[in-house]
Amino acid sequence: MSDPREDAVLADVPGDLFVGGTWRPAQDGAIVAVADPATGRTVAHVADATVADGTAALDAACAAFPSWAATPARTRGEILRRAFDLLVERADELALIMTVEMGKPLAEARSEIAYGGEFLRWFGEEAPRVQGRYGANPAGTGRMIVTQHPVGPCYLVTPWNFPLAMATRKIAPALAAGCTVVVKPATLTPLTTLFLARVLQDAGVPAGVVNVVTTTRTAAVSEAIIGDPRLRKVSFTGSTPVGRTLLKQAADGVLRTSMELGGNAPFVVFDDADLDLAVDGAMAAKFRNIGQACTAANRFLVHRSVVEEFTRRVTARVVELRTGRGTEPGVTVGPLIDDRAVATTDALVQDAVARGATLCTGGKPLGGPGSFYAATVLSDVRPGSDILREEIFGPVLAIVPFDDEDEAVALANDTEYGLVSYVFTVDLARGQRMVERLETGMMGLNVGVVSDAAAPFGGWKQSGLGREGGAEGIAEYLQTKYTLTPDPFAGRSRAAGLRAGV
């Protein structure tokens, strides 16, 4: 049975495409259903954009770019700040929308709104801080002027697991830099992005600066937009295989690219670790967002001398987790995004058990309605298990013992990915060694959550290219120009020039 309050909130979310400041249906009238993964019930319908719709969105972004790029940085920043304030005001509505379409518990949806909103505030403050430099060239024959300029219209492709934060993390720095954007949210969770588009519109973002296209025809729409010579940048968050495809397409236009791709995060617990702290960190690093995060800990590497005690403590905590629909009080683990995700997670667990892992708790789908999987702990996971190579994206904690620091480093780095790592030790020197030795773009030292709008988010190896957040985030949307001017003192002495006020 539907909930009247949910129905009212969902009915208020725009279902059309947002192109050139106007809400409009797809050109062929097609729509696509949005389902609640906790019940399987259709909760909304949104427009299913055609290739022509994608091109129209890019047309709007290109038309709006000159005036937006010329808008004073302070004005752009103030608009982003107003969007932040509106997001805070409407947080309860948005949290419910996010929970219904994605499944995460309401408390986590509110946390994502707080985190995602920070990108609007942070980059609103960064907009007027974009700087260049001026100085004499080494030969003393001229003056060098270095300036920063927006790259141009951008195509932003966001995932379903953090539908607000991944959108604001891209949109905010782009707008702060003076770029215009076409946003394509995941088909599974379009409502959050459409709600955000209206917030940005209400905050005063001019028509055409932000455009949103929802579509099931993703490959064709993306290929047309990326292949258009007017586009200057692609930013994508999602799987590494899809990222590779987009990079190949972007190569023809020599586009700027930002790629935040897959992960296989190691969580290393040394023999001297504070186990209470490590277990708290493990619960946050693994079960936040139902394990459906690229930053989720994938492989728990625990020193053999403490592995039994760590396993006992963490299993006791996992048993206490309550699985259910995210709108229900006390629920800490919601559904996976769909039944395919349940099947993938279960296949990884069954492969690990078949190879000799011990199932401590969970380890099975919970049945319908909804796409639920039991919170799971596996210990003594054996080398060669699929779960050690593939990103789990589910509520499964897999433990592997190790004997010394060198083995821990070798196990941690034994992956094509390098997004984030977590290390628990009270030995400061060892912690510093791990900072140097682990091949990841981010690291949590005695903490289980590292994401922060003020910090550069991104990975090494096949986890991606570029950084989002921090001062580095706006640089991804800027291009550098160097100008040489003649020496202003040419033909007169410097002292004479200074006396004359030159």
C-alpha cells in the first residue's frame, strides 16, 4: 500500500527533461518507470530522452555558455550559496525521495544531503578565488600573464548510488568555474537529480546553464553528445568498463575528462590496532550505503594474531543490523538497487564459501518483495576467490588474515584498482609507511570514512583520472592561458620608469 505523504512528495518532483530552462517531455513522448527497490512498486515516471533531446540540451548549454562565463565569479558563487540554502530547507522532502528511489535509510539520505550540499557551498566560495599570475620572464624581455578560463560546455554522467552528492560534486565546480552543463543521471535514480535541477532553477541559475536529460537510451545519447565538437569536457562516475568506453569516445575530440571509476578498497588491521576503533571503522567503511559505494571497504586484511577477535566483534555488530525499507524506523540496511545486484552479490559469496571461506552470518538473499540481501561476514577468505578481485557493491564483509607488514602491503596492492585504502594501527611510523606504500589516491588512517567536499576525491590506476572536491576540483573545469607582453621598461631605464610612475 502506498503512503499518502510519499505520494504527495513524489508527485511534486518534475518528470520532464530540463532543457534551456524549460521542463519538457521527450520528443517522441517516451517515458520510463522509476521503481522502489524495497517493494518493486513503480513510484514515478520520467521522460526517456532521445538523441535529439540530448543534442537540444547541448544546444542550450552552448548558447548559455558565453554569458555564464562572463558572469562575475562572485555572482556565480552567490547563486551556488542560495542553492545550498534551498537544499537545506528542502532536505526532508529530498531525503524521502532519495530513500524511495534508491533504498538507503532515511538517516543516510539526510547525511548525503548534508555532504552533497557542501559541494554547493564549498565551490560557491571557491568561485571568486580562481587566480592567475603575473611576472617578468627569466630573460627580462617581457611580462608573463597566466590566466584561468572555463573549459566550456560539459557532459556530466552520474551514478545511482549517491544521486545527490555525485551530481553536486560535478555541477558545483563546473558552474563555479563558468562552465555550462548537460547532466545525465542514472535511469534507476533520476528523481533526486530532477529535484536538484529545480532547486538550482529556484536559486537563480540562468536558463541553459544546467540541463538534465533522463534516458534509457544512454549509449546513443552519450555518443552523440560526446561526438559533438562543441563539447569540451566529460565527467563520469561509474564502472571502469564504461569509463574506458567513454575515454575512447572522448579521445576523438581530445576532450578534458574526469573519471571516478571502480574500487577494491583494502581495510588493513594491524596487530597493535585499537580494535574498538577498527570495528567502528569497519562498520562505517563497509555498511554505509548498504555497501554500495566505490569507497566501501572490499577486502578486510587482518593480522593473524587479532583476526579471531576482530571477526567475533564485527560479526556481533553485523548481527545487530536491521534490514528493511529505508523509511521504517530503526532500519540500518536497506535493499540493494535491484534483483540483478542481489544475484551478483550472492554469486560472490557462494564462490568464496565454495573455495573454503567460513560464513559467520548472513550469506543469502532475503526474498521479496524488494531486493534485499542479508548483511554478511565471511572469514578466512581464500586466495583466488572472486570476492577479492571484484567490487562487491553489497553488504558483505570479507576477512583475510596476514602475518606481517610486507604481506599486508602486497595483498592490499594486488588489484588493478587504487581508489581508497583504510589502515588501523597506533604505530605512527607504520602509518606513515603505509601512506607511502599503498597504491591508492585516498587513505583513511584510523578512520572509516574519508569523503569531504574540501578534499580532493579520486584514485590511482584503473580507479580513474582527475579529482573532485577541494581546490583541485575546480581546476578540472578550468584551462590555462599564457600571454606574453613587452617589457614595459623597454627603451628607458627601470629607475626612470619608476620615477615617472610606470
